[in-house]
Amino acid sequence: MLIVMEKLHTAENLEKVMQQVRELGYRPHVIPGAQSVAVGITGNLGPVPPELFTTLTGVKETIRVTKPYKLAGREFRPRNTEVRVGNAVFGSENLVVIAGPCAVESREQTLRIASEVKAAGAQVLRGGAFKPRTSPYSFQGLGLEGLKILAEARRLTGLPVITEAVDAESLHLVAEYADIVQIGARNMQNFSLLSEAGRLRKPVMLKRGMSATLEEWLMAAEYILTEGNDQLILCERGVRSFDTATRNMLDLGAVAVLASLSHLPVVVDPSHGTGKRGLVAPMAKAACACGAAAVMVDVHDRPAEALCDGPQAISPAELGSLVNSLRQIETAAR
Amino acid sequence: MLIVMEKLHTAENLEKVMQQVRELGYRPHVIPGAQSVAVGITGNLGPVPPELFTTLTGVKETIRVTKPYKLAGREFRPRNTEVRVGNAVFGSENLVVIAGPCAVESREQTLRIASEVKAAGAQVLRGGAFKPRTSPYSFQGLGLEGLKILAEARRLTGLPVITEAVDAESLHLVAEYADIVQIGARNMQNFSLLSEAGRLRKPVMLKRGMSATLEEWLMAAEYILTEGNDQLILCERGVRSFDTATRNMLDLGAVAVLASLSHLPVVVDPSHGTGKRGLVAPMAKAACACGAAAVMVDVHDRPAEALCDGPQAISPAELGSLVNSLRQIETAAR
Amino acid sequence: MLIVMEKLHTAENLEKVMQQVRELGYRPHVIPGAQSVAVGITGNLGPVPPELFTTLTGVKETIRVTKPYKLAGREFRPRNTEVRVGNAVFGSENLVVIAGPCAVESREQTLRIASEVKAAGAQVLRGGAFKPRTSPYSFQGLGLEGLKILAEARRLTGLPVITEAVDAESLHLVAEYADIVQIGARNMQNFSLLSEAGRLRKPVMLKRGMSATLEEWLMAAEYILTEGNDQLILCERGVRSFDTATRNMLDLGAVAVLASLSHLPVVVDPSHGTGKRGLVAPMAKAACACGAAAVMVDVHDRPAEALCDGPQAISPAELGSLVNSLRQIETAAR
Amino acid sequence: MLIVMEKLHTAENLEKVMQQVRELGYRPHVIPGAQSVAVGITGNLGPVPPELFTTLTGVKETIRVTKPYKLAGREFRPRNTEVRVGNAVFGSENLVVIAGPCAVESREQTLRIASEVKAAGAQVLRGGAFKPRTSPYSFQGLGLEGLKILAEARRLTGLPVITEAVDAESLHLVAEYADIVQIGARNMQNFSLLSEAGRLRKPVMLKRGMSATLEEWLMAAEYILTEGNDQLILCERGVRSFDTATRNMLDLGAVAVLASLSHLPVVVDPSHGTGKRGLVAPMAKAACACGAAAVMVDVHDRPAEALCDGPQAISPAELGSLVNSLRQIETAAR
């Protein structure tokens, strides 16, 4: 159960609620929210009578929660969360298109591709400055220098920027330079990083772990939400499977399931989700048709020279034609 | 390598080719085709010089094949295979809609739903007469009686009928009564059944096995093709995954990958692919947007009473509205 | 619930029981058994009061069954099933060793290896005559000729023989020539074949499907048991996974779980379970240590020339040394 | 390729080697080692002629490396790595037994269980002070207080202690109080944490990620080794699968494969690997039989009261009897 406090409650009101929870033998969790504070209860085996709390001063309402995730679920917030960044609104009726190079390789490459993806219709620029790589011997990104290049690309194009943070240190740098902080698949259960991201007051995009169930993913989201950051976006990027025909198996069913379980917007990454250039357009279209809030696409104008994931990048021209299709499918699928 | 014979070759011509293959230390495989006969070679480690065969009388051409599947691959047949059944053409530009009850439960139920799915825009009627069930204690279908009901539904509605065969005996019954013979996921590597289906002269739809790789699936298709039946349709119906949020994980990436690997049309079954009514429409739309040749949908007008898979059936009204969306997405996604 | 009839019940007694079940709105299933007949009930949502049946003439007892599989579960039969073939007893305290070539390739090869595996300590001879192969172009086995060779090997060595059946036709041939009929992984849910095998009065070994859950596997076993054949052995042979380091992932946890869920003996096949010769001995030892009833090992004296699965075959000498280790581990692990 | 420097090389010698690598167009990686420094080369597509380096002053030898992991592979170090902690030697002929509560819950609970596992034959004490939990509402461990309790348990029993670190901060605390630092499955690709652990001069145990391939796991190990910490132990703890019969699927084949790929010792955790008390003993025995360097077992004397993973804990008495079996199997399996 969640006990939502009035906006103007006192510290004393809150303490009474907490005490009441403890006296029942349960554990209270203070959950700061954008509007007000709520108190979550854990440890109860069955439903708790609401009147034990609604009669206390400063309590606005109680919400029954049947899932292990509380703040991420539709029970807590029936209406879609909308996350606004620049002109883009994640979670609205309109599909957002995020595009850019997998990695920031140089100032020239990034500025050039940034202009091209803008011209092709993208609304948010992607580009990795801190790259978590399977091998310690692979290119690990330009780091702070990469963030500065992204900031310059934003000034030039007006596009807001999304880029990944890989630890506490890079998280604060990314939060300073970028508009959306990405937490990657490999860090989906790096709970320290999640809590730290929850203490930011910046939009965060949380990618699904390699083989995370939807419940685990929503519980990871809960780590961020419970710290008070509700500017949260999820990103499906394919899961591990037994078939090597694609790099990952893109789980579009997850998009449709999450629409009923959660109020959070869901982005689809068909580039990492398939690992093959030729599959990016069909999978982006499919994502759009089944209700994704956004697609995020790797774009490179010289894929053979890309320092990271060249085989999955499409060209700026291909992006342009894809965006045209997506705008039509978006209307048709409504 | 495939050595394609002239349409009017003699038995002697063919024997010469076979002998040549054997003399090289390889194994020849005579592969009857719709147009003419081909000879496949196995056992060779590297490429075979074409001129060893193109110089023989009766040989039309040789085709280099780099995949373990020969007849199912694009190398062998670059253009899409089209399978015509009634007014439906699988593999053309237009999406085919297959709909009907999971199981034929009674004459009344089937005729009623058949009329409704026709009115809603379906072009092919589905309905199981032989049901392979995980438990021996579950409803196993009406068998021959079910086939007769389906035939009556076809007379009434004009819709061609697809239904599953589970062994050699039911295969021949199904071939007699239905327009398309379905081989289910559990029998995808029942090689005796596949070969038997290859000897039919009726369209066959082969569902992907529970955890079959695309290569294994195409090799299973090869068992049918190699017996001379090239009226073959594939059907993606979700694969096994670690997540219990959906019954199976619908692998739409497979649709896009198969479009490049194979000339065979690919149907998507969002009902079995997700197991949840609420996901059928979004996944059908996604399938359409990424280029599926058809969608196959469980429809029931009284799902709570369904003897099989009620939770995944949509209503005839929902089908009608879905078909409308699909017609628009089809155009938008082209 | 299972209603077990007295050994000497009348047809009328049985009919009364069936009628009683139907009057409660449930479905009765007559299940022939080695000792007597039982009636299974399906369709009930909660427990059924036993006294409704124990008071009827000819009823011996009722057994409450909480699992979807009835005859395969420990609830129905608390004591281990023992399957005797020659000197080997599957399900006793002593590990059975099955060994032989993956495929019967020729009379000479088979007789030679048969003698060698006997000398090395094997108690049962394996060898495939009907080979289900992923590709239609691979060696499919010698068929009936292979069965005759196996029968000759048995005469020569005294070892009972296990070999695979792939369809109804080969099933009856195998039952005629072999001592144990194997149903392979790809046919685990070929329910027609399972039912046919259930009507044999010969031991059957049912391999686990590529990605079958333990419950699905036990339900497949139920198809055989429910036809009255309780000479049934299960065989774990590795499941499909995301890692290509081994051909399959050998699930030894399944051996331990099945020991609590079921009374059926479980064989482990480390050869197909790993696909790598070097892993056969360590995995066979592990299988023995965690309580497998038997191990089944591919042995070839000229693996480079093997027509099937050469890379996973160990030599007769390696088998000898493995059997020695197994005999010691068996004692140590008790 | 790895270029191993003489123990007494000069900074100038090293710089010459680096320069030579760069002139060939490749990237040099200085890899500090226990004995001496090596230089790894990446970016080369084929083999590099050794004489380009063996002729330089200060170079001891070159080692050809065909795998993406260099320091973790047998090519680099053919002999087993041995990690000594207290009386335990991981990687020797003798199985090490690690046991203790899943979580440090209180001083009393920990000291009590520590004495009991020592008496039962354990050589290392486990116990979580920092607990990475799927839910933010679950018990997260006692933190620093827990570390102090573990240190006290070590003083009392003489057993060295292993416990998990979850981020940079806890890593340094754990390194101060414990004998082995554990990196958990969820952090297997938390590359910042791995590098930080690589800069410790304390043994580290790296658990396999939820669905990590062996190659990804060894690449993660490489992040630690490449920073100069070669006191590294791997731990197999089960991977994600499609079957819910066990919490994870314990991949014992991995133990045998790693024995050929890597020189690092491999521990098996049958408690987390199965999630079921009844499977711990059989799986520990199996792990021993196939060559694991150690087993790590959750032990609790009041499992019903455990704050974490009670259902998978065995009792101290069960541990005692298990250790006896393991000592016998160890000898039998050699």
C-alpha cells in the first residue's frame, strides 16, 4: 500500500503515519515525489485496512498496490508519464526519434552527423562519450571531451542530447552536459548507480538488462523513482536468446505489456536490438506500430570507419526515409 | 552447389550428372521442383567448378549455395514465393488475414465464428481439429468430425481453411478437407511428418519450433521442399524465453531476417506468440509494419467458454477494427 | 485425484466410478497400469472428497495429486521405478553405463565397438539406426539393416541394445529388434508417437526436448504412462542456451529436481549434452555424483571417420578409465 | 600477442617496445603482472612476427594469443593459478569449502553460524554485508557494521572471510575488512568496479553474470587482470533459463570448459545456482566430481527466520555430512 500525504503535511503528520506502520509490524518507506511525499509499506502479507491511515491528519489518500513495484506501476499512477526534453515529449501521442552515432569519435564526425540527423527529422541527438565495452582493449570513448563535443552539437543544432553514464563519477559529468542521462543494459542492476541517478533532477533513460524480466526491470526503475526522480524513460534494446541470427532478440511484446503494467514511456533501440543495419528500419516501423514512445537509431555516414558498432548504423539518408514512414505509421496505427 | 536441369532433360542426362558428382567424391541429391529437377551436392568442402557440369547435356545452369539450406534460400530463388489460396496470396504486397477459433469445438461455434471473421475482413479461416496438447488430459480436438465442420464453414463463407496435422494419418485427412496443412511448432523437427508433407501437392504452413534457430527452421523447410512441394509458408509464433510476462517471446526480428535469407512467405501468429488478448492487436500491427506476409489470429465470441486458449482470443468486433488498422499500416509501411 | 481399482474389480465397478466422476461434472480417464487400473479425474478446481469413491465396490484407494502429471509423480508412486534390461537395473543403487557409437555405420564398426565397450565395463549398447538429422542431406542411418546389425552385436556380446525410433513405422521395427526404445529430443512432444510407445510392452527411454521444462517433460512421460507402459526411463541431454561454448547446456539440476518430483529413473547423456569429447568424462562423473540412474556415452574408435557426431565420441580406452572412476564416485556419493 | 618483459627491464626498454608496436599501426597495452610487465597488442588482424620484439633489449619472450582474452587464457599462463587465503588454496588439488549465512543479520547470528560452519569443516566464511537486492524495499545488508561483525567472526574462528562489494565505496571498505572481495553477478559488467578491483592487492572472486557467455565472463576477468591483480577466482552461480523449476540453471559444463580455456580457479555456488535447499548437496557433489576448485554454500541454523534466501540455506549439520561426502568424491574423481 502507498499512503499519499497532503502537499502541505507537517513532519509530525508524516511521523505519525510511519509510527502507525511500525506498530502494525510492517516497514514504512518514505518516497519523495514530484507533488508530495508518499509512504510505501512492505512486509505485509495481505491488504492493510485503508482507514487506519485515511483517518490520520495530513494523509490525502491510500493506493492499493498488488505488484512488487509500487511507483512504477499503473496502480500508483494511472495516466502516462510524459517526459519533455526540448521539443520532444516522451509518452505523448507523437513518436520521438533519437538518432546519432554510437560513439562520439571526434568533433568533426559528431557535428557533421548531428546536422544530418537533424535534417533527417530526428528530435534528440544520441552519442556515446563513456562506452562500456566487453573488452578492456576496445575503444572506451572520449569521456569528458566527448561530452563537450555533444554540448557543442546541441548549440549548433538545437537538438537535446542523450548520452550514457557508467559510474557515479561519469553520472555527474553527464548530468552537467547532457539533457537525458542513459543507464546502459549492463548497469541495469547496478543499484548504487540507480540510486544516484534517482537523486538527479534530470531525465534518465534506463535500458533493459541483457536478460532482465519485465518485473526486474520495473524494480530497477523503482530504485530511481524511490529517490524522487520521476523523469524516467525505459528503453527496450533486445534480450539475449539462443539464436545467433541477430545480435539480440528485440522483444516488442515488452512494449505492449509495459503499456498496461506501467505509466513510464518506452523507447525501442532497433540498432542494438538487432545488430544489423538491414533490420533497423523494419524493426523501427514495428516498434512504432505497437506503441513505442520513441525509437533510438544509430546513424553513421561512414559506417566502415566507425569505432563502435558500424555494422548496425544506417546512413542519414536512410534515416530520412525511415522518419517519413514512421510519421505515416504513427497515424495509421493509432 | 545446385545443378538445375533443363525442363526437357532425359533420365540419361540426369544420370550423367549424378555420376560426375560421385566421381568427385561427393553425394548427389535429386531435388524435384515445380519447373524442373535439380541436383544438390553435399560433402564438398569448397566451391565446385561449375564448368564440370554446365558442359554436360541437359544441364541448364548451376547455382552456388553458401548456406546449409539450398532450396529455401534466396540464392536458389531470388524472387518471393507466392502461395495462392482462394483470394489470398501469401508473399504478395498485400497482408493476408487468417482468423478463427483456436479449436473447432462444435458445428454451431465454428459456423458462427466463421461468418463473423469473414465479415470482419479475414481471408482465411483457421480452426484446430487435431490439437497437440501438453497434457494427455486436455481436450484433443474433434478430429475428423472437426474437419467436416471446417469444410462446411468453407462452403458457407467461401473462406479457404487452414488446420493442423499431427501425424501421417491426420496429414492425409487434413490434406483432403483443408486448403492449407499446418505443421505445428512441436512437430517442426518431426522429419517423417515433414517428408510426408513434402509429398503432398497442397500448401503447407510450417510453424517455428519452440526454440528453433532460423537455420534449423529453414532446414526443416528444406525437408518439405526437397520432396517437391514448394507451396510452403513459414509461421513465426514466438519462442521460449526466460520471461514469464508473456507465454512466448514473439521474434519479429525473424520476419525481417527471413526476408533476406529466404524467398518463403512468413506469417506471424500474435495469439500464440504472446498468449494474451491485449497484446494481439499491437503485435499484429507490428508484424504488418515489418513486412509479414500474413497474420493469424485466434478469434472467439465467448472466450470464457473456449475449450482451448481462451485468454488469447480477441472478439470478432476487435478483429474488425484490427483489420482496418492493418490495411492502413500496410500502405504506410511500404 | 487418482482412484485406484482393486486388482479384481469388475467392469461394472469401474463404470460406477466413471459415472460418479461424470455426475460431479468432471472428466474420468481410465489409466491402465501394471498392477491394476486407475481412474484419473480432470476438470476439478479443488480437492474432491475421497469418500465419494472409497465407499464404492472395487475401489482400493484414492490418491490426491496436486501436479498436472499424475502417473509420473511421486504422489502416485512414492518408490523408485526400476527398469530391468539384461543385467542392468535403471533406478537401483547402481549406476548403469550405456555406451556405443552414435550411429550404426557398418557391421564391422558396430561389432568391433560393441566388444570394446563391453570390455570397458558398459552394460547396455547404444547405436542409432534411424537418425533424425537437422539437414535432409546428412546421413540418416542404415534403418532396418542397422537394427539387424545391433541384434547381431547383442548376440555376440550379451549386451542389451537401445536405439531410437522416429515414427510409428520405425517404432515397431525398433521394438522388435531392440531392448529399449529411445524417443529423441525432437520428438518429445510428438504425441502420436508417445501414445504409440505407450502401447508397447517394452522399456522406453524418453529424451528431454531441446527447451522443455521439467513439467512439460513429465507431461510427455504421462502420454506414455497413461497408455499402460510403465517401463519408462527419462534422459537429460542438455538444453538450448545462449552460450555457444558448448553444444547444449547440460542441466544436472534437473536430475536432482526429478528425484523429488518423479519416481522415474533419469539417465544423463554427457555426449550430446556438451558436444565436446573433453567434457564427457567430467560431466559423466558429475552426473553420477548427483544421483543419475545411468550415463549414456558416445564411443568411437576412429572418431575422425565417424558419420555422425565424431567430435563428441570418446575412445574405448577412455571409457574404461571413466567407468573405473564412476564406480568409485558412486560409492563415495551415496 | 603478448610481449613479456624481463623482470629487470628499464623504462626505456619498455618504451622501445611500445614504439615498435605503434609503428606497426597497432595499439600497445601495458599490463602489470605479479612477476613482470607485459605488453599486449590489439588492432592486429593476423599474427605478428615475434622477432620484431624478441630482438629488443629487455624482452623475455612473446606469447601468441588467439582468444580475445589474453591474461585470463591458458595460452598466456598454462599452469593453474593458485590463490591462497588462510589455509585454503583455490586451484590446488583440494576442494575448498566456503560456507556461511547469505546475509550478516546480527552479531549473534553470524558468530554462532561461523563457529558451526567451522566445526562442520568449512575453510572460508561467507556472509553478505552489502546486499544487492532486486527490490529497493528488501533488506540491503548491515553495511560497515556487517563488515565489523565478519572481522570479529574471523578473529574468533580463524576462518578467512569473503563478502561482496557493490560499488567503489564499499569495495574499499570490504578490502579493508575481508580476505576475499566478491563481485556479484549483477556487477559482472560494471567495468568501473572491475577496474577498481583490479587495482586492489587482495584476492577477488568474480561471479558469472545472469546470462553471460564464458567469453564475456573471461573478458570481465580481463578487466581485473589487466590492472595487475592476478589473485582472481571465478564463481559459477547458475544462469537464467526458460525453466522455473529451479531459480537458476547451474552450468557445470562451464567448470569443465573453463578448465581448458583458463588458468583461473572456478568456484561453484549451488545455493544461488539452484535456489532450493534440497538441491545443494547433490549439486555440490556434482561440482566436486567435475573439478571445481571450491563450493560456496549458504548455511543458516534458523532458515525460516533468515532475512535473505532462507529457502536455499542448509543447516550446519547438513553441511557437516556434505563435507564428508565431498572429501571422498574428491579422491574418487581425481
